[in-house]
Amino acid sequence: MPVTTPPVGGPLGRSRRRLSGSAYSTWQRCQTEWRITRGLGLGSPTSPSQILGHVLEDGVIRLIMRHAPAGADRAALLAWLSDCADEEARRVREEGVARWEDLPWRREWDTPDWPFTVEDLTLRIMSAVDLLMVDVDRCVEVGGGPYLRAMRAQERVFEVPSPSDGAKPEHPLPERWPAHLDDPAKEGFQGWQAEGSDVNHAEAWEVVRPWVKDPRVGQPQRMFHPEGWAAGELDMVMRWDGSTRLIDLKSGDGGGPYGSALHDQMRFYGWLWEVCFEEKPDALEGWYLDGGKRSVVDPFPDHAQATSELEAVALAMAEGSEGAMALPLSVDATCDRPGCRWCALSTDDGVLALLDDRTDGRSAVPSIAPPFEPLSGIPHRVNVRGNLDGKWGPLPNHFGEPVIGAALTSGRAHVAWDESHRGAPPAIHEVKTGPVLVRGALPGAWRRSARLYADAGTTFHDNDEEAEVTRLGMLRTRANVSALVVSIGRGNGIRLDGRPWSMGTLHVYDGDRIIEVAMFGSTLTDRILDIRPGDHVKFTGAELGWREGMPQLRIDARSTRVEVQPPES
């Protein structure tokens, strides 16, 4: 049950404007922070603790998936787990160092190396073991729990079983995953006793094993709201005793500026679980592995009220923008934290502080001269007319997000029309085919062809021959930009069908506005990958595009000219 699939046509992967646990906690902390870091997607240099969170969680999960030695008592089980923890700590260390050294943009601490030692990592993994052993001991005390008999008989107890080394991975969409990519399952547990025997600690380890996010599964393992506007990815679900406990693993100790995020995050997961499975979880917990602290979180007091509040947040997140984002921001502070650096972006000093932080003080903005133009000059709304027909979808856009579309034709001009993001109002398929006047369309391009996008600011009307419009054949689809690189991002992975993908992003600032620049696949040349924050870039012929209501520039390897120079030159 910890995994569901999205509604028909909904994206299986992440979506910037779909409500998630981390997005909700960010919104609760500071709405301006959400708009900058998630809506706009502005990144920051990766810290050692961010790498730790990923690799340590993987190490704990791999240990949980291991099968206990047959017949082990408590002392033997702990000795085996201690050896496993040391082995996993060494692997976590290797993976952490490799990821750290591969980062193009990182924030170093006191040492330039990844600072976590094998000894420290072993202690953190053993903290997870100690927390799990509380349940293992209780399982022995109560005689194995309600599922012991079925497990001894090798029966499938849960619809989505707990991943283990001896079982095949459970893909959310198995028909879309190439079976040859799965490694063969390892040997299963060999220590199940006959019915009526007293449960031992080895069996209790197998019984207690929680559902965990299986690292062998190449597809997202998430819960999706039936209407598609919310999703969440759990770390662990404990369910051996007939109750349901949702658990989030944290690599730290719960301190620091983001320590309070657990409260909002787990409340969101508890709410989403009830939406998806029509039952309340019995407990919400956070396990802090630096010190072995268990933190229990109270759920939302009223599910219906929480639904209304969360839906309002999701709608606010879905609001689009009017062109490239202006800095300083023209909004008041959205949180009550004194000295919030995100709320300070409404001031010149706050913007300069952000630029200096992201560029290591190389925040001078290049001059703009023809053929380059300010980002404020890029068109973001046009009025067009034509004949609407040829509706299609949902089909994946270039980010793999299924959207619906149609065609708009005027004379010999033929332009494809997409949602700027999944579910963007108005629904294109609900618009009558035939002659139509469209106000507030978002102009762009994809693969060197003009394209239009619709969002909440787009409206459809009966044709009006007197209205001022832009001819379809004259749509502006490219821009020439000279700006300062403020952040860089890289992404790669495996698609649902097992094929690899890669993309990169830049955020550039021209002294007045900031915009995201995206690159895909073969466009990621060595020259592009060498760009760093603080560099000055010039893009000639960058394609205009839109992602989930936000404008975006896209680099076409064949038709976009890219010039890069350090600010000193």
C-alpha cells in the first residue's frame, strides 16, 4: 500500500507545482523561499550534509533488506547487524566521496573533502538498528504478531511487500520497466520455524522488516492524490503488528534552521495516506540517526479542514508569472523569521547578498548591447487568432510531464498548442473547435518550431476581427541574452522504460530580472558543463519556453550560439 500510481495522464515523476511534503514544509516556513527555490528553481551549492542524507538512507535501507542468520538469538543478531553496519558504512563513505567529488558546484565546510568518517557513519547506521530493535524485541515478547503464521507459510501478506534481498523488486508500472534490468534475487531467509515454535530474534527481524523505498526500483515509489495535485514519497512504513506507522529517516539530529520541517512534512504524509487508502495511519515518526532520537508527530486535527488548507496552498503554488522574475521582488515579507534572507530579496541589499553568496563575490552584471536585450523585453503574453482543431493527449512534453494539446491554424501557419503544465486552466480540450480568439497566450518554441502554451492567464473567445493580434507566422520564439550566471544544476537518471536521460539548468540575471535556462541531452557539451556561477554568458537565438507557468530559455545545440567569459575578462 505505500505506493500508488497517478491518475490517468498524470506525471509519475516530480512536478515543481505538485504539492509534496518538502514543498509544503518550505511553503509553511516562507512562501518567498518556495517561490525562489521551487517555483523558479534557483539552486544553491550542495553541502556535505545533503549528500549524506541520500547515501546514508540508502545504506540503512540496504541493511534492512538483508536476511538475518537462521536461528540467531538477540546477541547473535546484534553481532551480525554490527558487522553489517560497518560494511554499509564503508560503502556509504565510498558513495558519498564519489558523489562529492563529482559535484560541479558545492559548499565546502572546514575541509575540502567529504567530512564524514566510517566511524561516524557506523554510529548513525547503528542508531537505525537500535530503533528497529525496539520493534524486534517487542515482536518476540508478543509471540511474533498477527502475520507470523502467514510468513512462516511463505504467503504474501501485503499487497506491496517489504523489499528484501530474497524477493524481486516491485515496480509501480511493471509493464513499462524492462525486466532484463533487474538483478536476480538473492537467497531468501532460511530460518522460518515450524508452526507452534516460539519466535526467535532472527524470525522477528524478518517479521518486523518495514516497507522501505526499494533502491532497486527505477521508477518513483510515491503516493499520488487521486486528483493528481499532491504526491509524497515515504522512507519507511512499519506494519508488522497490524498498525501503520509512517517513518521518515533524517541523517542529522533535528537541530538547525530546518529542524522544524519534520512536523509539517509528516503531517502531510499522514493526510495523504488517509486520502489514498481511506484509513488513518496510527503514528507519524521521524528517526534522527545522529543520536538515535525518535520524534513523534501529531497528525492534522481535522482531515477535512486540512484538505481545504492544502488545496488552497496547491492552488497558490500553481499561479504562473508575468515574464521573467524581477529582482528585487515587489512583495512584502511572507514569514515572521527575523533576518530571513528570502524575504530580504525585496531590497537591493538582499539581492546583492544572494548574488555574492551564489557567485563567491563575482556578482558584477555584464552590460547589455545590441543584438542582446534585457530579459524584461522578452514577450510573455500575446493575442492570436486562428482555427482550433487537432486535439491530442495527454502526451509527454520535453520534461516527461503528460500534457494535452491542440493545433491552431491561420492561413499557411500551423502552430502546436500545449498546456504550460499538467492541468493548467483552461482545459484546452474543453474549448470548442473552429475559429477562436486567444488572449494571453504564452509564446515559445520547441525543436525550432513555434509553439504556444496556455495557463491560468490564457482565455479563449469567439473570433473578433477587430481585435489586435499577433499573426501566427510572426510569433517571437527566440531571444538574445547577456547575463550573469547565478546558479547551475545538473540532472540525470533512468526513464520509466529504462533509458537514460540528462539535463542541465542555469539561472541568469541581467541586473533587473532572472530566468532559468534549460539544456537537454547532447546540448550538454563540455563547454556548457564548464559554466560556473559568476561567469558571464551570451546566448544568441535561445528558444523561448515555459515550464509550469514560469518562462524559460532553452539551448538548441544546432541554432543557439553560446559565449562564455569570466567576469574578470
